[in-house]
Amino acid sequence: MKLKYTYLPFILIFIICMIVISLVNNFLMSSQEISVEINNSDNEQKDWFIQKEENNERPTFPTYVDQYIDKYKIFVVGGKDNEIYLTFNCGYEHNNYTMDILDILKEEDVKAAFFVTGGYLRSNTEIIKRMVEEGHIVANHGNTHADLSKLEIQEIKKEIVDFENSYSEVTGLSFDKKYFRPASGIYTEQVLEIAYDLGYTSVFWSLSYMDWEIDNQPGRDAAYSTIMKYYHDGSIFMLHTVSKSNVEALKDVIVELKSNGYIFKTLDEFPNND
Ligand SMILES: [Zn+2]
């Protein structure tokens, strides 16, 4: 009897060791999943900025954007052919306008990309499923729409990766369309690098207007004429689905652009997208 008990401490130590090894292993595995090596990219806050041109000329961008296109393959404006990329941002649902937009896209046989937040994903599962079923791209607009310029590296990664996990829970599919758009167009070079290292293309835009204030809508005519004034070859439109004016103008915009010889393409067809 006495002999048996002398082994007890060794058995306990063995068990504790096994538990510690397995915990450390799990920790290493989980941190490896979202580990990216950050080089010397800086974290100065940048706001997406476009110098608009009238008469359907392509807009200009700050010169540093060229480096980001080279280094992080970001999308800014498409090719110089008659091509348009339609993208929407969805942070929350308002009057089910997204369903109206999906109806118009279906009628016109146009595919778009919807940059949605994690919160939007989780509270609008039927809309998300419809987007996927109808061949649209559901893309990553961050889990909580946080200002990424204020976050630490690990928090930025979490903002991106948590979205992917929610997407899989909601749709039962793995998240494979790795397009990312920073909340409010606020970013840093570090954000671009992290997204790139996580396998993402950061997608900005070359046409937008103030369409996101639900109580300050410009109306159908203003929405239509603004888009018609500024669209250009290779436009990436960035529109909000909460906008009544967008819902009212979208069909006419699509019909008019098609009759002008424009083709609506998807982000997967973006020039040099490999
Ligand atoms: Zn947004």
C-alpha cells in the first residue's frame, strides 16, 4: 500500500506536464493561424481620397497609392475598357433596401460585390444567403466596422478573421472571396500589409457620393446625375445599400450604362487579378 503512494507525485507531475504541453500546442496552433510578419510598413492614418474629374475622365489618386498597388495589389480603378465594377457597403439594413437592390440586379443580370460587416452577416442571414445564391460576392468589411488605424496588429487581424468565422457559421460555406474594404475607407499601410498577408485584396473605389445618411438623401435625380457625371472606364462604384436614392436610381443607371456600351464585371475579373 505504502509503495503505491510513492508513485502518486510522479503520476501527478506527468499528468500536469501533458496538460501544459497540450495547452501550449493549442496556443501555438491558434496564433499561427493568423500570424503574419509585419515588415516596415507604417501606421500613419490615411483616408481614401479621390480627385474626381468631370466629363467621365478617370479620377486621380495620391501618388503613394501607386506603391500600394504594386506592393499590396490593392484595387483602385479598373482597366481602360468599358468596364464597371459595382460594389456596395452594408453595415446595417434599412427598409430592406438591399432586397430591392438584389431584385434590380437580378432583373438586369448584373453581379455585384457586397462588403458587409460581421454584425450585418449575423443579423441578415437570409439576405446573405440570397446574395450568395444569386452569384454575388459577399466580401469582408470588418467584423465590427472598427477604425483600423486605431488598432494594434493583433486586433486588426482579429477584425478580419472574426468576419470569416461568422461567414462560415451563417452560410455553412468556407469564406473564399478574399476581398477586404476597411471601414470608412480609413486605413494605414500596416492595415494593407496585414490584409495582404492574410491573402486578401483590399478594394477601394473610384466613384462614390454622399449616399449613406438615411435622413439626408439627395433624391433619385441627384443620385442619377452624380453617377452619370463621374462614371469612367474601369469605375469601381462604392454605393451604400441603406440609400433610398440608390434604390430609386440604380435601374436607370444600369440601363443607361449598358446602352453606352459598358459591361458590368465582377472583382474576380479585375485586370491582373490572380
Ligand atoms: Zn462601411
